[in-house]
Amino acid sequence: MAASKLHLTFRKYHRWLGFFLAGIMGVYAVSGILLIFRPTDILKYDQVQVKQLEPGLNSKELLLALRTKGSKVVSETDSIITLNVGEYEKSSGTATVTRKEYPIVLSKMVKLHKATNNSPLFWLNISFGLGLLFFVISAFLMFLPKLPVYKNGLKIAGVGALVAVVVVIFGS
């Protein structure tokens, strides 16, 4: 009797935590899909920035002053340095840089996956991971070990773990 009460308790917590985490999982799913297409320009728009730098910089000094990831010098004349992300007028020191950016909401969602321990999102990521770990454990405590659904669940979980390991090994 005590065993079935334990299993029913885990079913209750599994259900309520599942409803709570469903919203978080939706956000993670959308942001994860966006990360797949990060190298492309899908859903991005041009954001033009005009920066005032020192006049007369050479190409190496310009790249250091801009600090724009992935910027390269395409061509250089006496008056203008053309970059793959914009241009710089040597006489005035004006640099025009065009970046591809996500809209603010999508940008925040992408940053959710990139959170490090220096970010406040770190705690959401840790909590979400712990919640998923609870799901893994409680999924096996929702059914009595004697039942066929429990044994079949173990087999299916084993296949799922094997598929994940194979994809990680051969997919990267």
C-alpha cells in the first residue's frame, strides 16, 4: 500500500511540475530552433550604427577600434576603407557599420541558451535542468515496477539514451 501511495505522489508532482515547465519548454524549444539558423539571416534585420572614431586610422587600427566580430577589410582607397560590415571615412573618422540582428524578443530568447554563470539566466537554466532531471526520475516512479508498462518504459528509455549517445558521437 505504501508503494502505491509513493507512486501516486510522484504522479501528482510530475503532473504539476509538467504543467509549470511546459511554458519554459516552449520558450526553450523556440530559442533552440532559432539557434540552429543562427549563421543565416532568417528573421534578422539590418541595424545600422554610425560610430565616430579617430580620423586617419589604417585598416588594422580600424578593426581594433570597431571590435566587431567577423569584420574584415574588403578594400581601401585614400579616403575610404570598405569593410564587409560597412565603411570608414578616413578624413572624418565616421564609421558606418551594418549588423544583422534579431528583433529584441528573439534576441533575448537566443541569449537564454547562451547564458553563462555570469548571467541571471544561469539560475533559470539550472532550475530547468533540475526540473527535467526530476521528470526522468519520476517517470520511473509513476508506475509499480511489477507492471509491464514499467518494464517497457525502461526499454524505451534505454533506446532513447542510446540514440542520444550515437547522435552526439557521430553528429559532431
